Amino acid sequence: MNRSRLLMCAAAILAAACQDRQSPPAAPSYEIHDAAHDLVNSHFYWLPPMTRQPTFTGTFDGKLSPTVEISELGGVTGCSNHVVATFTTTTGPGSETVRVDLVNQLYVVNWRTKAFNLNTACTYRIRFLVAGLQLGLADVDVVDNGAQLQRVDTDEFVPLLDDGTLPIKARVELGAVTFALTGDATACRPGRDCGEAVVTPVAGQDVTVLTTAQTAGLFIPAGALAEQVVVLIESRTDRPCIPLSRMGLPQFDDCYRYEVTPTTSIERLSVRQAASGEVNTSYVFGDGKDETLADNVTVGMCVELGTLTPAQAARLDVFRFEPVEGTVNALRDASAAFLPCESALGTTGSVGVSRALRRGWHLVVNQLHALFGARAAYASTSVIHVGLGGSTCCTSYFTWGLPAVLSPNSASQFYQSPGGTVVPSIVVRDSGGTPITGAIVTFSVATENGTIIGTNPVTTGADGIAQVSWQLPSAAGTYSLTAVVPGAAESPLTFTATALFLTATLTDPTGDASTGPDFVSASVTKGFGELRLIARFAPGTFNSATTLVDWDLDTDRNTATGFAGITSGHSDADKIGAEYFVEVHGSDFGSTVRIRHWNGTSLVDVPNSLVPFYPVNAVDVIIPLSLLGDDDGSLNFKATVVTELSPTSTTGIFDFISDLGADAGELAFPLARYACSLEPTFHSINGDVSTFIRFVNQTAGPVTVYWLNYEGQRVFYNTLAAGESYVQQTFITHPWIATDASGACLGLWLPTATLDPALIAG
């Protein structure tokens, strides 16, 4: 095979289309192919006396069963293309065989030419083959005497004196066979822990392939392999094993690639070029399904446990990453007893660490401390090393770590005003519940679903939590946000937020105001950072010139704070504690709005230039929430009405809304709903802050309300028919859950210090 043909074939292999790699051309071009001469295979070297002594840096592979084939080349009168001699590790002419010299790290066979009647007019080609794959070749120029021997061009020929003996010596390094088969120049790079083997299926025989350092391996059970393959295992130290866009969990910078390639039918190979330039052939064993354990293989790695607890160690998983699809799979646990991990990594802290560092496989460096918490401390006693195995249908890139679960850390359904902000929060834990530091969480919203404010993606802290501020659109509606941690179970999580204009209305019967203004209704609406107050009156009872409406606003919705009650005599002190009073004066008194704030001891005026409006039989005023201490708009309210007689005097109160002794109006968002998946983490704790919660059944069927007690167990409290509601006394540290008729969870709620509704929806 001439130089141009060989190079063309190597390039074609990368495209998975090389054919006829062993067919000699009609007219040979005489030369030598090895790493020292043309880098056609950078892992194979001819050795003296065939060539000058080369320099090499790779790892010798002494486990192969090579064949040395010698052929006469045609194209010259008297010469024809035919095989002269074939030497294997078990057979050969004159009982000569290919032998491995482990001390000098070479393969050797003696070619005693006297027995072959060579023609000095012909050129003879020596090919070094493994599994039928050519690793190197050398053309031999046979001469009759020493004078001719000195004139041989040693850049193209190996000189050989007729009837002499040529010791054919070659050095094969790990990666040579993979390169010959695939053209993968990245196989077994210097400084990498690497393993390579030609595996031929034999009935009833298992096969184990280990790396040189015996820190990683592949176990192929009998029956899993149907054809001869080349197995390559190589450590990767120069990048995270799995791109962060595909696995958002903390990971160390090292891992292994497992490349398995059939030695026949190269057209079948699905050759994948990773971003790093590596060739990754994802080979499929059996039916290609991880769940079919019978025909799976086992990927094994030696892992250094450091300060991991036994419980954490028991949860470790092997992860497989497919570069093209971008998928990450946690493998089912399998025994890795075929790995001699203790002897490979050492049994003492100092030996284990030093050897691991030399291989770039000290698992505590780089980002691993983020995955497992504090950086592991090694004493002079022992470091535990274990073999971690995973059952897999396919080969690709593999790493290991603690599997993660993504869970909501806040409510998953929010209620807020249009344009308002909510704060969705997640937590990333390992499968044992321990928070994972350094996980990368990406929050996203679709078009017209609002804006994420602040840094995004977010990296989890020591508590495993990440959160963002989500500003909702200015229009009413229901919107969604997703949180994604690639590689974590339950990812993505979806949060919803309903943007609504809060409105609360109190009504009052007519005819109860004697001769003065008679309330019909009082409404409070929140939207766009403003509060709108509208009082409506019975026809004929309202005078826009002299009617004065006084609103009592309990902005913290706590009767224990603010000015107690609705009158100077503290009537209804158990119903309202007002932080603000809003007086709306008629046109005879300037059509002004006076806002007063209760500071705990006295009422203080809040300067403003507001002007009320006077629809028919009504008074309407819009107040920026900034004048009410930037309140969120949730409040309780009552109102009174009088007739203003002068700038300093009024009549007595003509009407109350709501009536004395009745509950105040409530302007409040529904309680945020927590995901049912959090039920195992919810339970009551002792608390002395009593409160109420209103359960509202918005489903089409019955629902059941339970309290989650101090052990997190459900305790039945009530059943509501469709459309029904009821108020439940509780404590702010007591969670509640509702289910449908089948027992399926409909949501979890945490009470607040105020009476807020829990909307139970399907």
C-alpha cells in the first residue's frame, strides 16, 4: 500500500467509509511506515536493526497477538505479488514465532532468509498486523554483498543481506490498534491512564479490559459480544466530563471515555467527532437497552471515597454521556469486583494520593469538594477505595457522582398583581436528602411570560438553594417559569403565577343611615402600584359637596397593630387595626384627600395632591401605594360616612360599612400553593401564633382537608362539596393538604398571620 493510498485510507476511516485497506496496489512505492518516519500510526515503531533507534513516550502494549506478514512485491520483471511468510505468536516457518519481550518492551521475530530463496531483484514488504489491521510496514531491499548493503537508501528500505537473518523488532504502544482501525489520533495520549485490547467473542468466556493503572475497566460477560472489537479506555483530564449545559451538577474535571469499535464492516460505525476533536464511537451491546441486563456490559471505576459517609458512598452512581444526543443517563448499579481498586490506588492515604495525583485522578481536587461538601482531609491512616460499577448497553463518556433530585423550595403556584414580582425557589439535594453545593440552575420564561431579574443561571449555595425574582407581565393572566438542572431527577420544574387585579367589595343594606348618606357598597381594587377606593350610595342620599368618607386601612391585616377600631372610641377594635386613614372631602371643602398614618402614638399627615372623582352617587379616589408605605396592596378595610359642616366640624357618623361588629373587608391574594411532592418534607412544629385559613373548593367534586401533624401524618378535618368554603382556625406553623375524592393530592398550603384563602383547584 503506497503512501498516498495509506493516507487516503486513514482519512476515509474517519468518515467511516474506508474499504479494501489490505489490498496491495499494482505498482508499489517503496518506503517505511511507522511513527518515527511518517506518523501514519503514531503509536507504532520499528526498532533496530530495521531502523535507527526512535524516541517514544507512550505506554507499551504487551498483551497483543500480532502477525508479521512478509510479501514479495510485483511490478518488476521476475517478481510477483505473493505472501512469502507469515509469523504469528504460535506458528511460523522454521518454528519461528512472534515473541513479546516485556523487559525491553518490544515484539520480535527472526526472519531467516536463507530458507526462502529470495530474489535480489525484488522488494519484500514486512507488515505488522493485529486483528488484520496494519499497524506499520517496511520495504526490504535484498542485496548480494556488503558493498550493495552500504548503498541502500535506509529512508525507504530496510537493507537485508541475502541469506542473512533479520530480527524484525517493533514497539506497539496503547492506542496503535484503535488508530489503525479508526484513525483516532487522540487514542491513549501521553500522561493518560489508558487501556486497549482486541476482544474476540468465545462461547462461555467473560472478558475484562483494564487500564494500565487498573483504575477503570470494562467487563464483557459471555454472550454480550457477537463480533470481534477493539476496546479503548482512556482517562480525560482536560475538561469537565459532561458539558455544564448537559449536566448542571458539580463534577470533577476527570472521567473516562470508552470506545468500542468492530474490526470488520467499518461502514457500520457511527463515528462521532466530539468538540474536543476526539473520535467517539458509541457502540451498542445486545438490544441497546439499559434495562436489558442480560446483554449489558459493566463499566467500572475506582473511586476514592475521602470523607464520604457510608450512606453517601452507597448512593454513588456512574453517569453516561452521549456527546451527539447530549443525553445523560445514571446507570443501574452493578458489581465492579473485577477492578483491583485497593492495589491500584494504594491502601494508605499518602500512597493513594500520590499515585492518584500522578494520574490526574485525585478525585478531591478541582470541583469535587463542591459536590461532596468540604474538601476531604486525608490522614496518615487509610483511604477507602471502592470499585463503582454501572450496567450499560452502550459505550461513550462516563463519570461518577451523587445523583441529584430537583425539588421546589417555595410555593409552585403564586398569586400577584400584574407587573408584580414573585420569588420562585428550588433546592438540589442528593438522593439521600443532603443539599448539593454548586449545581447550576437555569430559570427561563417563555415569550410574554414576564422577566427574570438578576443573575441567571444561578449556582446553588451550601444549602442547595437557588432562586430568582420573576416580574410578571402587566396584563392579567396565568404565566409559567421553568427551572432546569440538567442531569437531575425531576428536572425541569415548572412554577405558575396568576397575575390578577385584587378587588374586594363590601355591601350594605339601604335605609339604615337615617337621614344622611347611605352606603350601598365600598370597593377596593389594587393594580399597577395603585389602590382604588370607590364608595357608592343610595340615590338621593349622597351630596358630592358635603359628604366626607373616611376609609380605615389595615395594611398589615393585623388587629394587634395600628389604631384600634373604626371610631375614636375604638369601636370594632377586634375587627381592624388601621395603619392609615383616608378622608375624602366634598367639593365645598376643596375636593381634597387627607391621608393620615398611625405611627403608634399619633396620626401623622402624609402630604399628597390627590383629587377625588364623583361618579353618580359615588366618590372615587386613586392612591399610589407609595403613599401607603409601599404596601403590597393586601389589606383589610372599613369605612364611615358623615356630612361635613365646616372645615373643622362634621355631623355624627351616618353609616358604617361593614356594620359595627361585622368583619372588615379583605383585599388579599390567595395563599401560594406548594407542590404535592413536598408532602414528605412538611410537618407541623410547635407555635403559639394562632390564625385562620379559608378553604375554597373550586373543583367540580368533593375535596377533603387534612392537617399535617407533628409527624407529617394526615389528620382529617373536613370535607367540602363543590363550591363550598369554610374557615379553619390553625397556627402559622401548621401545614394543610387537600385531596380529591380518589385521595390524590391537590396542593399544600402554609397559613399566614392573616385570614387568607386557600383555593383548591383541580
